[in-house]
Amino acid sequence: MYSRSWSTLFAEASVGRPSFVAEFGLWNEEQNAAAAEIEASLGEIDFVRLVFADPHGLARSKTLTVDTFRTVLRNGADYSPGPFLFDTGHAVAVDFLDADPGVGVAELAGAGNFVLVPDPLTFMVLPHGGGRTAWVLGDEYQRDGSPHPLSARHVLRKVLARYCERALTPVLGLEVEWYLTRRLPGPPGNTGNGFGTQGPAPRVEAVNAGYQFNLDGNYDSVSDLTGPLALALQGLGLPLRSMEHESGPGQVETTFSPMTALDTADAMVIFRTLTKQFCARRGHHASFMSLPRLDSFDPSGWHLHQSVRDDRTGANLFAPAGRPDGMSAQGRAYVEGLLSWASDLCLLSVPTVNGYRRLGADFSLSPTRIGWTFEDRSAMIRVVGGEGSRHFENRTGEPSANPYLAIAGQLFSGLEGLTGAPSAARYAASGAGRDGAPYRTLPQSLDEALEAFRSGPAEELLGKPLTATLTKLKESEVARFEKWREEAQPPVGQVTEWEQREYFEHF
């Protein structure tokens, strides 16, 4: 039996570095105040899950005893870089055993630890868990105190700093579609599973027949689960706005009130993670995979609503002066930026093989052409809202995308437009409509999106290390899919078994 002094010593030895937060000045006053409040309340907690989102947007965590967390809160925790190195099927895509892993991050060699520092502003107590369990998001740092170059959350922070320099604040709204199914008895899916080979997807059945859009009876058929889920989300402080039933069987749309950009990205990670856990504990399965391989399922999308507030006046930058049916010159410039970068950064909003099923011609409400219009749900950018609430809805994204990278890509593109950076050369037409007018289309496969990502200036947003890492991760994912497809020869145009195994359970 260890004495308390020994256990405390071992706990301190397991953390990132004594006084890591203070030494490098990593917190602002608000975070320091929140940390003090957390320390005063830890007597009511048994465990703390320290979480960060990997490049795929999946929540990775360590569950710490409360005594360990007391030290970790201000010192950080050592963390393996494994989540940075694996593709969606857990194949090693970045060779950490090489003396040079090839992405420009020396600390990855030999899988050396980085330091994960809790962000006190994200601390919350979960509505479930063995023991009284809290959940807190962390920021990734290298051992010298510099932000980790593969941190998606840091990418978004850098973009927001550029807005702050101009006294601007992005305001975003989440509109997310996902599937609720009922889990059927069966094995856990480990047969044939391994590094780069995902086992069978969960066996599920639909919870209703679907295809009665917004039918109250369809929503009522899932409300025994979605009602308590909504209360749990609100209990965590998320600004839930609505739950409704979409077209597909058990397809639910969840929307949130406007938030700042970092809060929006954090909320998306928390929402997806908690929803999957909440449903699993009740014998159901929630999936944010865009188009599951299930009978009669319709694709799910993630519509990101965005506007920009002028901090000097408090005004909506996109609102037209005295023209309720128009938008400001700044609004038009922001849209031009979104359109200009749409192909280059499509990989960030639609990052999986499966996500491009939704962008096919079979689904009329999913955008394929790069363009904008007022109040048209078939457009990539839909301009909505009245004079004071004018904002843009980008309908491109899939609900499994990494929210930090997807949002950073949108805000970066819009700011490029606001600062006059988009180039007319980026508007080369890729087709013509029935009226003869030229248009460009979004990439139609992950391979096409990866090619646009490689050849475009993504490094301006992400930096060289993260750009190289994402390229390796997606090259691995595409290569495994193409190899499987060549061997299996599946029917053209249908969601494959490979996609169902790869994405349905974890995303």
C-alpha cells in the first residue's frame, strides 16, 4: 500500500512539466480564474477525462484520477502522438520510427510525448460515467512550450487572431444532421480488425420508416431518447436550439444558437462525442457518417452558418444598409473568398471517402457547383437572414469533419476575401450549365479533393507540418480504399462495405 506522499510523488512525475502553464504564460486571466474555481470543486469529482481532437476530429482522451488531475491542471500531461499518426482505419500513415518522419516535427521521431494542457474554460461534469466524471478539452504543446504544429485547435486560434487584429469577431451557427439507429445483438466487430483493417460495422436497424419530412410522429418515435439527450446537452451549457426529424429513417437534425468560432468548434466535438456515448448506453447507435450503407438512408450534411461582427460598432458586417434583400460589399467580398478557396480546402469540410457520396448528382440538395445565391438550398453558399441577421450558410460539409479545421478553412477563406486576396485566376470554369453559363464544381471524390489540397496554398492556413501530415493521412486512406475496391469489385455508385466498416461506428 503506497503512502499518500509516494502516490503524490508518482502523480507529479507523470505530468508534462512542473508549472508548465505558468512558465510559458499559456492562460489568460479568464482561464486562470476558471482554474481556481475548478480546483475548489474537485472534491465532488472522482475522474477527469482530458480530451483533444485528433486530425480527423475524433475525441481522444485519458481518464485521470482527481488527485492526478490536480497536478495536471497547471502542469499539463504527457501524451503519445499516436493520434496524429494514424489514418481513419488506424493504419500508421506517418512513419514515427524513421529518424525523420517527413512532416517537419522532430518530436514525432520515436513517438516522443507532447504536452496536453487542459483549457479550464471547457471543464464540465458529464451526465454519465463510472464515478463522478468530468470532461475537459486540452491544447497541444511541444515540450518547449510552443503550440504543437499538428494541433487543429491552434490552427483555429491563429485564424481568429487575424480577425481580432481587425476588431472583427466571427459568429457561427451549427446545423448538423446525424443518424439514430437501434443496435442489434452481435459480436463487437473485432473479427479481422487491426492496423488499417477495420472489423465489421455494428449491426443496427432503423428506428422508423422515414421519408415524411419533419413529421411530428417520426420525431415522437425517437423522442424518448432525443429528449433526454437534449436536456443533457443543455445541462452541459451548450446553446441547443432545436431537434427535428429529417427525411431519412431516424435521421435527426440538431441546431445550436450562434456562438463564437472556438466555442462552436468545441461544441461540435462535445456534441458528437456525447451523443454517441449517450445513445450507446441506451442500446442505440448514433453515427455522423454522411451516408451509411443501410437501406433507404439519405445523406447527412453539416451546414455551417457564418457572419462577422464589427467589434467597434457591434454591427453585422454583412448586413446591407437599407436593403433587406441584399448584402454589404464586405459580405460579397467574404463570399468571394469562400468561393475562391472552395476546391483547395474542400478536404477540410469533406475529409472522407464516404462524404463525397453526398456531393453526387443523385442528391439535389447537396451542393456540387461552386456558387452562391439567396435562399436556395441547392446552392453551396445560401444567403439567409434579414437585414440585421444577414449570414451565409455553407452547405458543403459532412458532419464527421474536424470542426476546428473545417471552421478555420471557412474563416480563413472569408478573410482572404475581405482583405482582397482572392485571385480571378482561381475561377477557371469546369463546366457549363444548360443556359451555357460557365461554372466550377467541387471535387467529386476524396482523391480529387486531395489533389486540389496538394496543389493549392493550404500551407498558408495550416503550416507545412500539418499540411504534410493531413496529406499523408488522406493518401493512406485513399490507397487502402482503392486497393480494397480493386480486389472486391463492388457495384459502382453504391456505398461499399469498406466505407461502412471504416466510418459507421467511430464517426
